[in-house]
Amino acid sequence: MSQSVENTPGMSARPSVVDILAFIVELAAFAVLAVWGFLAWPFAWNILFGIATPAIAILVWALFVSPRAVLAVHPFVRAIAELLIYAAATVVLWSLGLVWAGIAFAVVAVTVGVIAGRRRLA
């Protein structure tokens, strides 16, 4: 007999297209924060901000938003943490003079976040 992936111990279901898109948007947010840290500050500070800014965002993501989050929080708190990361990436794009890229990122990130959030709650 063949077992489905959901019934097999130690196996999880394949990620959906929405899950993959959410992961890509999160990676893009971290990359934007890193680029901002390296470009927006003078020499000594750019190394600090280029490493610390995405590290703090990754820490927030790992604590609250990750599928295996360290802290189990209410879905509303999870959504707020996710929106803060996306808003930070959007503001960073704006501060770099990439206004349309920031708007496009915000629209895509919020749309994917809402769809993924609704799927998690269903």
C-alpha cells in the first residue's frame, strides 16, 4: 500500500506556489535591507548596517513568522511582524530613490502575505 505524504511520519507536504512566492518575497526583503545597509551609510557604518539590518529582520522572522517559529504567537502578531519586515524593505527602497520599486514590492509582498495568511488560517 502506498501512503500519502501527509500520513508518512517525518514527511511534510510539498510547498505550494504561494509558499514558494512568500519565501521569495521574504528573501527579497532581506536582500533589500542588506543592500540598503551597504549603500546608504559611509564606510565604517555600512559594514555594520549591511550585516545587522538583515540579521535583525531574519531574527524577527525566525522568532515570529517562520513556519517553525520559536515563539508561538497569535496569527495577528505574526501578521504584524511580517508586515513590519515588508514595510521596512519598502521604506528602504524609497530612501534609496527607488520609489516605484518600493511600491511594486509593497503591493506584491502584501498580496502574497494576505494569500499565504488566509491559507494558514483556513
